[in-house]
Amino acid sequence: MSGAALLCALLGVQGPLDEGALVVREDTAEIARETFRLTAVRVGVGAGWKLAATIRYDRTRPVLVLDPIVEIGPDSAPASLEYTVADPREPVRILGQLSRGRFGVRLLGRRTERAREFPAPPPAAILDDSVFALYLPVAWRARSQPVAVTGIFPRAGRREVLAVQDLGTGATTLNRDAVALRHITVTGGANQLVHLWLGADGRLLKVQVPSRHLTAERARAP
């Protein structure tokens, strides 16, 4: 089934296509919990997705809550972004829109407003160093040979060209259990290397950032 046909079929699904929670650890210490939901939506005149995530860093003060919502078009390109950064030191609302191969971003603070544009040649994805479910659309791009993906980090104000590759099934652990999962790597940029681990059904189960000693694992179902 083609990507467009699959999207049309997904629009008939009632409820979210996927939702879950990730437990984020630095080394072995839990530092945050992230919830996310993927739904099928209409984007413009076509079928697409909406990926919404909320992550709360509350093990230290001040508490930081990040709440991005990305709309993704039928070509898997990011169409728009609404992002609330709940930081008592500097709360920010970030709005983004894709237009003619560029992703325009506005950052609205208490007393300031900034705008900038990022070249966004396809394939592209919206990312954040501290929100891990956003890697799911990157995983969709993975093939057996490396694929160049434009990563746009609106909150950090940077753009990176990343190499995404599907390494097939590999051994890892999930909630301390030994498992075999689909293994995807994302190389390049500030994070250097990110490991993505997906289930057979395409669900994102684990993200690892070795350079930062970070792991985000899907929590066990209650």
C-alpha cells in the first residue's frame, strides 16, 4: 500500500493511532516523564498526522514543561508547529509553518518576539533535544542505506543535516527485559548519535542518546 493510501485508511481509524508514556533517565536516575499521542488528521486538502507530546522535568527546580504539537503532511513533512515552553524563568510560545521549502518560526516571549526561517529541503522533521517522541517521524524515513534528513530544532534555533539508517532487528533491553526490536540510528549534529528502537508494529519504544547518557523508554502498560 502506498503512503498516501495508508494515510487515507488511517483517517478512518477511531481514536489515536498510538499513545503512550516514556520514562526519561540520565544514567539510572529518572529525570522526566513524557506522554505523547499520534492521531490521523486532515492537513490542508490531504491526509496527515498530528503528533502531540508533553514532557515534564520536575526532578530539579525550576520545573520545566515542554508541550509541542506538530502537524505532519501526507509527504511526512512538518506542516506546522504549536509549542508551549512553560519555564518560569522565560516562558515562550513557538509557532511554526512550512512554506515553499522553508520553515518559518516565531518565538513569542513575555516582552519579546523573534522570527527566523530555516531552509527545510525534504525530507525534514521538527526535533527538540529534550522531547523524544518527536523522533518518530524521523524513524519513518529510515531505509537500509543512510537517508539525509533535515532536522529543525526551533527552541534551540538550529538546523542540522542528519543521517538516518535502518539496521534491521537488533538486541536491546526494554524495562530491563531482553528484547529484539527494529534498530534505527540517527547520526550527526549536536547529539552525535541517537538510537531509536521500534516494535514490529512501528511503535516507538526506546530512544537512546549516548553522548548525554540519556534513555527514554516506553513505560509498561498499567
